[in-house]
Amino acid sequence: MSMTADELAKRQAIIDACRRMNALGINQGTSGNISLRHGDGLLITPTSVPYDAMTTEQIVFMTMDGSFARDQKPSSEWRFHRDILKSRADVNAVVHAHPLYATILAIMGMEIPPVHYMIAAAGGDTIRCAPYATFGTAELSEHAVRALEGRLACLLDHHGMIAIGKTLDKAMWLAVEVETLARQYHGCLQIGKPPLLTSAEIERVRQRMAGYGLSET
Ligand code: 13P
């Protein structure tokens, strides 16, 4: 397989991010998947390959119409990766994982409310929870794209979490932040009903973050 240095670097960055995802404890086994915009399509992790064994050749190039080389097997979640990258010109990277606390909230069908000002990093005053649909389906993709409207992260009911960003580093950073917010919210719920920040305050934080180097995408 011949490829440019840029493409090879992107493929390696995807594998490195997958391994980081598990080292950070924000994913379980091979249940996550990652994609990066590339040319007129995307590069995406293969399905069910343990990250330690994943090679750059196994990363799949897919066009925006969903076609890929016959001998390759893209992630079963390629639809929402493709649909997010297709519908969001502001986004170049998509990270999907099943982090423990984010998934606990998702199982309960709960969104994350503004319990901490860092929620602004995900683009708004909540992190929505997309309704349940079977993994890998166009229906799940539609739900995910809708839950991400005006946002950079969402939960997936009975499933996990998606974080997106302008770069893979930013999407990875946000994935970790979403899990932190989920843990904080879960912890607060053990004590009682947490007081929330107002939407106006989250908007103020969003504007400050833009000047602080914590801009959203
Ligand atoms: P893969 O097909 O990427 O291994 O997917 C597992 C998964 O996350 C299903 O949601």
C-alpha cells in the first residue's frame, strides 16, 4: 500500500490515540473507534482489532459516500464517523469510546447538566444524550449528529460517548474531559441534586475559553 508521509502520520496518530484511550482508562477493550478527515474522505480504525496489534495498513480510507477497499473492514460505527465529518466542516476528528461514568449516565438516559464550568468546552451548557439505536445503524448516526448540533460531545443512550474536534488532540482531550464531568456529576448525585450554573454563565465561560487557549474545536 503506497501512501504519502502525511497519510502515514495520520494513520499512526489514530493508532497512538486508540492506545492512549485505553491507557487513560476511557475505553474498554476495542469498543472505541477513531476517525480523521483525510482528503475527500476519512481514515478510520478497523473493526475489532486490538489496539496493540493494529497496524497503519489496517486503518481504512473511506470516501464520503461510504466506499472503501474490498479487503478492508472499517469500524462498525463508520456511519456516524462519516456523517459527522460530512455535516460538520468545523470538525476533523471523531473519537468514540465507552468510558465508565459517561456510559453509566448514558445507560440512565441522562444528559450532563452545567455542574462545572468546564462543560463549556463541549460547546454548550449541556452534554446531550442521543436516544438509543442499535450500534452501527444509520438511525444511531442520525441521533448522534442531532445530539451534536452546536456541540462537540454527546452521550449515546445505553452505549457510550462521542467527542469531536478540529484536531485529534483536541477531540481526545475533550473525551477525557467528558469522562471527568460525568464522574463529577455522578459523584454529586450521590449527595443530592447538584446546583447548576446558568446558561448565561456557561456562555461567558465559552467566550473566555476562546481567549484562553481552551477554544472548543
Ligand atoms: P468497532 O467495530 O469499531 O470495533 O466497534 C465497536 C463499537 O464501539 C460499537 O459501538
